Amino acid sequence: LDSSWKRHEYEGVPVGREPDHPVVSVSWEEARSFCQWLTKKETTSGNLAPGQRYRLPTDEEWSWAVGLPAEQGSTPEEKRRNKGADLFPWGTEWPPKTAVGNYADETFHARFPPRKDDKDGRTINGWDEGYSDGFATTSPVGSFPANSLGLFDMGGNAWQWCEDFYNGDRKDPVRRGASWRYFGREDLRSYIRSSSAPTVHISDIGFRCVLETSPSDVGSASSNGNPQGTATSPASATKETPFENSLGMRFVPVPITGGPTDGQRVLFSIWETRVKDYEAFCKATQKNAPKPPTSFEHTEDHPVVNVSWEDATAFCEWLTTLYLSGEKSDQKLVFRLPTDHEWSCAAGIGDLEDPNLSPHSKNRKIKDVFPWGKEWPPPHGAGNYLGQEWPGDRSGNIPIKGFSDGYPRTAPVGQFRPNPFGLFDLGGNVFELTDDWYMSGHPEKRHAVRGGSNGDNDRDRLLSSDRNNIGTENPYNDGLGFRVVLSVAAKPSAVGFSAPTR
């Protein structure tokens, strides 16, 4: 590798030569060679375990890191053509506030006056008038606020090479993130991609490494029959190594404070129960499958809907029988619905509520905590709520202002960022049934449900403390599903709002 990358300039101005600036003018091939060299170096020194390696991120991984919801298209080119959510690395606001990232700003404009291209007449060295970040070219890495995952410069400073090719021709690799030379609403959106030949050296293209900590076929079986990356039993499960049952449902521990299961080991499914999970139950028990929604896509990885509390409880009892039939442990493990208080613990508000009160008594009492934090409206990537994609008549369904999640209705489970316990969709997608009655003494025989859904836009409805309820007279709803927990007790001790054992 020669040292030409150290001498790159833009219109006579040196670029990216400072030690704390992103390296630029490095080709895709050279970036990949760096990752291979670093892997060998760190493996030799003992810092990497066998099977671990550094590499460039895939285009999809980059989208996850910048906070985009799932995108439509099979190649980066198709995803750009289809356009995604109207999101930027800093959020939904346009124009951006001062210093959200290193783009073509007033400082750039002062150093590089705009001019017309001699060939096609387009403007070169355009800029966002009024925006200022203080840098004419590259800036030291980490000069601007990190995103919610702690990553700096996911927009601006330097384009970042990805591992993928831009399209099916497999000639030019994709790059993401824009750079210090880019401006304008269209070019700064998070879904924007571009491509260049794998050998080019350009003054605003750099790269970012990822560390692959396990082989890419994480879901395949290991020599002991247990999926790689999962625990061999519920007792050994952690957030990083969940317990996986025979249906592929994964469970992680959630600390329970207060209530009948105080201090007991309770594992939550990381996903809402999927269509394919429930279909396995229906097939095994010869039960009719629930009627699928007709107004929106509903694949096997979407949350199952149109199920009653009785249906959900029967599924849990079947899971328990299925597990115990192949388990020789003396522990009395049981799959069931979570209690309302356990659900609050999973949502991070259990220690702020009185577990002895009914769900109705606690409804919306905590006024400033949402599944994603405390800000309103929800940031991009927060979950599946009523966004700009909502289909059809909007007379009673006004999208959250500026919010987009990429799905007109429900989404496949696990498409958005998990919460601190590793649980997906605790807010949005579908409401989730709990094991409790909504009111003490259950005078109306209505069950408490939690979490909001894809059709919710109201601030109070999206609070983590919000409760809704569903009656036994008409329990089926295409916005209602359930999540399973795994515990060591058959059922929490009875309290005034606990639903009866079937």
C-alpha cells in the first residue's frame, strides 16, 4: 500500500491528514485489507477469540446502526429507489439545527465558493445556507453528538464503505452516510446510498469497522444440539445468551421487584408471539387458526393477532406440556402470560408502581416515561406506531407529526431497537394481553392489555404506564396479541385482580 492517501487534496486544500480525523482517500479494497490486517494482528495478540473478525459493515447493518426501520428492496440500489422513512441521522427535523454533523455549511462555503460544472451546468460546492458546523473539510471524529446507540458521525464527515455491492451487477460497492461536501434534504436522509468503483480514492470517502463476535450462521445448531449463541437451559439464560425453546422462541431474564413473584426468576420472550409459533400450536392440537387480517401484510414472523385471552392461555399451557415432556429437571417451569406488574418491570417502571394496586388504578399515572425514553414525539426507530405510512382513510387516524416507521400496520417482530433487557416491541406493533383483570374484583370481566399498537398516535396512549382492556364478549382484535413468560412457579399467588386459572 503506497502513501498517496496521505497527500489527498480537494481543490488544493489538504483533506483528512490530521491524526484524529477520519482517514479518507482509501479505496474499498484497501479498507477491506485493513480489516483483514487488524483481525490477524488482534488474533495473534490474543485479543480476538477464534471465529471473531473485523470487517466492513453490511448495508443492512449500517441501516440498523443509523436507526432505520426495515427497508423495502433486495439490493441497496432498490432500497434507495424505493425511498425509506423521512429520517435523518439526527432525527426528523429539517432544516437541521446548528452542529448536528459535518456537512457542507457556511464554513465550507467560505472556503470553497460555488461554481458551475463546465459539462452539465450543475452547481459544484453547494451548501446549506444558514447551517454552521465549524469545519470546511473533515473534522475530528466524535466532534458532534452520538446517536442513541453511541455511534458518532453516522451522518456527514466522510462517506463510509460497506461490504455489499450496490446492485446485482456486483461491480461497485455501496457507501453510506454522506460527507462534509454534501447538503440538501434529499442527500442527507439516512436511507441515501451511493456507490463507487472498488479501487477509487476520493477525498470524502472513508470507512468504519465492525467486529463480528461469532460466525455469521448464528442460528445454526452447535454440536450439543443447542443453537449457537443461546443458553442450554432457562437457569443459565442471560440477555446475551437467551434460552431458546423448540419453536425458536427466545427468553431472557427480567428482574422482578415487588408483587407475588418478587425476586423470582422470570424470563420474558424477546418477541411478541409470532404467527408461526401459534400455527405450530394449532397444528398440534387440531385447533382452528385465527382469522388472518385482510387489510395488511401478515407473514409468519408477524405477531399473531385475533386471539383471545383463553386462546393465549391455552397456547402457554401447551408450551409448558411440550417443554416438560422433554425435560428431566425437577424445577416446576411453566410458560404463561405475564402479570401486569411483571410487564411493568419489563418496561422499566415496576419499581415506580405499587404492585398491590389494580391495573386500572395505575393507568397512566407515570406521565413522563415512554418505551423509548422521555422525549415526545418518539424518535425514529422507536417502534411501530401510527406513522406517515398509515393506509387509507385518516379521518380518525392522524399520524404522529414527523414520525415514520416504515410499516403501514404491523411489522415482523424484532424490527426495532430492543429495550435495556433485550425485549423488542414492548411499545407498539400490537397490544399485549396480561394475566390480570383490569379492575379489582373484575366486575366487568375485562383483561388488562399493555404496550400500545401500530395504530396509536396519542401521547398518553404511548406511555409505558398506559393500560387498555379487552372484554370476554368480543375478544378478537387485529391489533391485539400476546407475549409469553417462563417462570419457576405455576401461577403467581392470587390477588384481587388476578385472572382465574383455567
